[in-house]
Amino acid sequence: MRTSRVLGLAATLGAAAAGASWIWRHQGDIAFSRPVNEWTFTHMDRVMPTETVHRAAAPTPLNTRRTPLGIAGIRYEFDGRRYSIPELHERTHTTAFLVAHRGEIVHESYPGRFASPTAKFQLFSLTKSVTSMLVGIALERGEIGAITDDIIDYVPSLKGSGYDGVTLEHLLNMSSGVGGVEDWTVPDAPIKQFEEAVTTGGSVLDVIRALPRLREPGTAFNYSTIDTHVIGWVLEAATGHTLAKYATERLWRPMGAESDAFYFLTRGKPRTALGGGSLNATVRDLARVGIVMAAGGRVGDTQLVPEAWVSRSRGSDLPQFQVGALLGGGGAAHYGYSNQWWTVGGERRAYTGLGVHGQFLWIDPDSETVIVKTSAWNDPDDDARDAETCAAFAAVVTAVVESA
């Protein structure tokens, strides 16, 4: 009797241990799936170690227009049907939505259950676009020599790896030639190995050094969060500051941010931010980032981000980065790519920062319209929801211009 109880207890403890082990190994999948992800995407500081990006001592006012945009009356067409913006929110799991015109809020709403003006949203790969802005600033200040510099001059630990011989420009254009297509659905894909190292304390450097060189650098687009993580290392080496400290001093405070932001850090030491995906910020401060870019890099009379760098982010002249040319490299048919931003082409040359699970920072420079949309999609990538969102944004911009 006693033996059977002991065996039963051992079996129970073994099952519990196996369950705990499974949860630990799959924590990212659980945390990023609906409905848990609505909580996760606004509470990353409860999940991972962090470093603060400090707000401005005297924030720049972000005023709200006295007559708001009639958002409920805006209609957009998608897949042969007409929808309203409230329907967009329901169909694409919007958690926050803000529209600004010429530096003034014309609409702001928070449909998400944990969303609010003070919530800090996990921006995922939208972080890449902010990293690009920081690179432009560092180049202007002479802290980085040139985009044609070999990255091993800044990160010698990558000498002898697939990244040996890759330049900063190759990384900015997602054309390092290192690694395969970024596919979150493949269990042993490099991006999943990278995620596991980040979240469980493994060696991120070992994962990156093991990536093979598959193409000649500069010849083809291949979307890669790891490429931008390496850009983050270059920035930290060149400036002598962590990403959080450099973002504080050169972007967040100068643009007049009203709230602290934060980067989550790798669990393994030395802990470091992810230049390709760990910035968390309020929607209003993310709108400020977009307002800076929509104004050609300026904050008032101050040129914060070099104007030429902003222009470079609106589109590339190279054929492999044009709208529709990214298929096979991890890009949707309705996007092109330039300088860590997704471009949409056309006469307006609008462009957007993107994050998995539906994070957007849409910039229409011609009208100085900025749209922020955070979301909690179940899947990391959803081309249909993405294309529908772009159609809705275009209708919103038209409505903003007509109401001005």
C-alpha cells in the first residue's frame, strides 16, 4: 500500500515536472497567443528584465484637436466589401488606435482590455525602425563612421562567422545573406533558437555565430530580426552606451516624450536589449516618433534625425526592395523595404514600421499624418489582416486630409 502511494506520488511529481518543463520550453508560444497576449503585450516588464528609456523633464505637448476626426464614419474597401474602422478593430484585434495630423491628435481610442494612454505596449519589430533612427543620429554625430563599415570592426566577436564581411548597409537593407527566411512556425528555425536563447538565458552570440552564409551580401532581401539585433550591438559599441541610454539621450528626451519607455533584455548575461524587437512604449510617445519622421526628422526648429536619413527611409531605388519584390524573402506583396522601414510606394510614398501580431506606425509625410495601431493577433504574421489594415489606413489618411 505504502509502495503504491509512493509510486503514485512519484508519477504525479514526474508529470508535474514534465508539465512545468513543457511550459518553460513553450512560454513564448503561450504568452503570445490569444487571449493571453493582450496581457503580455502590455506587461513585458513583468515577464523579462528591462532597462528604462527615460522621458523628457519637460514633455512636448501633444494636443488633441477640439473637433475630433469622425472615425466611426470612415469606410474602407477590402476583398470586395466595405467596412468601418470599428469593424477593423474587431476583425484585427486592435488594442489601441491613434491618429495625429501635423502634430495634433485627431483620434485616440483603446479597445484592448489592458490598454490605456499610460500602458506600455510591446512593439516587437517596430523597434527596428526606431533603431534605424538611432543609427542615423549616430552617423550624423560621427559615432559611426559610415554605413559601408564592416560590422566586425565594431563587433569583433562575429569575426569568422557568417557576418564576417557584412556591412552596416547590408544589415539596414536586410540583405546580409546570413540565415534563411524568418519563419516563426518552424520549431528549430534560427529565429526560434534566437527567441529561446533570449528568454531562457542561453547564448545569443552562439546562436548568431552558428548562422550560415547563404547568399552574397547585398544581393537579395531576407527579413531578419537577427540582422537588426546585430545593428543594436554595433550601436552600443560605437556609442559606448546601451540602447536604452542612447535612446534616452538622443531621441526620447529631445523629442519631448511624456512617459518612460523600456527595452526588455536577454535573460542571459551580459544582458542586452534587442535592437530588432524589445522596445515597449506608450501609444502617444510612439506617435511622437512618427511625428518626428513625418516632419522630416525635425522637432520644432531642431533637426533631430538627419533629413537625408528620413528620406532614405521612404523608399529605395534598388529593384530588389521595391513593392512586390520581397516575396520569398519574408515580405508581403503590398510592401517594399528601405532602411528598416516597410514602404508602400505610390505617389505619396507612405511608409510604416511593423511589429508581429499587428503593431503599426504608419507615416504619410505629404499630409503629416501618423497612425499608431497596436494589436493582439494570434499569429505573428497575417498577410490578409495586414493588407486590410493598410486599406483602412489609406481611407483614414484621406479622411484626415479632407477634414483639415
